[in-house]
Amino acid sequence: FQLTAVVNRWFPMEFGFKVDDEIINGVGAGHASGVIPAACTVTQAVETGQTRSIVGQKILYANIAHMYARLLSSSDASAVWFINRALLPEIMLMTLPGGTASTPVFLPPGGASGSPYMTLLGKPIIPIEQCQAPATPGDIILTDLNEYLLLTKGGIDAQASIHVRFIYDEMTFRWVYRFDGAPIRNKVLTPYKGGSTATQGPFVILAAS
């Protein structure tokens, strides 16, 4: 019974991890439809000549500004940044070029001794393991999850039995959780007053090169 208490505490956390992964990366067809491969997700190109795998050409402030410009205006109030945690050094060391000196973007008023803001353009920065590897599309996502629909059928059904493997003196555990999810929109949008190439969406990712 002590083992049952332990696994019933930790196994649902793994369920939560996998659900989050489906929301971000799901490919449909037996999986949820995720944010990264969604038809309404905008992929923002990097700057001319930029290759994000090269030191010194990683995430630039220009990338952030252009990603923000591709976000739907209706998503502005509720959008957040999801990032692979390995990108934190790139963001924390990001600078704004100007003249002969560069201005740090991320430092709080007290300098490096203060707690980092963990916001960018006023949007929370949330490191999650489900983001793609650094320098891969989906390693940083500007996203409005109000534009994602998740359906569940009840909660997690947890059952334990001593009968299934009785002759082996083993306890058997079973968990069942039914859910599905997909973005509400099925395509990117062209602004009413904007060029045909400046599409916008509720989810924005950054190209690799």
C-alpha cells in the first residue's frame, strides 16, 4: 500500500509531462495536434546571413522583435515565451546594438546581482523541456495557449490489482487518461492592412537559419 501511494503521486506527473509534450509537439493521427507543426504557426526567418548554430549568431534581439511582430494582435495580452532552458544564456546575454557599444537587454536595474526579470517584451519566459533542441525550429515559441483547445474525458483513472499477477505475488497498476487537443485555427492570417508575406498567427517559432 505504501508503494501504491508513491506511484499514484508520481505517475500522474509523468502523464502531465506527456500531455504538455503533445500540446507542443503532437503530430496528430493518434496524437494530439501540437503547436509547433500547426498550420496556424508562423515561422519567422532569421536575419540575413544569420546561422543560429554559429557562436555570435545565436538568438538576436532582432529575432525577438520580428517574432513579436508576427503575433496576432488578439493574442498579445495572453502570449508567453516557451524556451528550451539551454537558451537562457543566449537570452540573458542578449544585447541591443548601438553606436560603439551594446546595451544588455535582460539585466534588471540592479545589474547582474539582481533577480532576472524572466520576461521579454513584457511576456513571461517559461523554460520547458518540451521545446526543441537549441538552434532548431521550436526551441523558442511565442504562444497564446488560449488559442489551443484541449479536451479530456474525466481525470486519470488509477487502478491497482493483486489478482492479475497473483501467482507471481506481484501487484499490477493501471492508469487511463483520455484526452485530445488541437489549435483552434487551421491557418495563418494575412493582416487586413499588411503585405501578403507578413502573415501572423497565435504561435510563432524561429527558423534555424
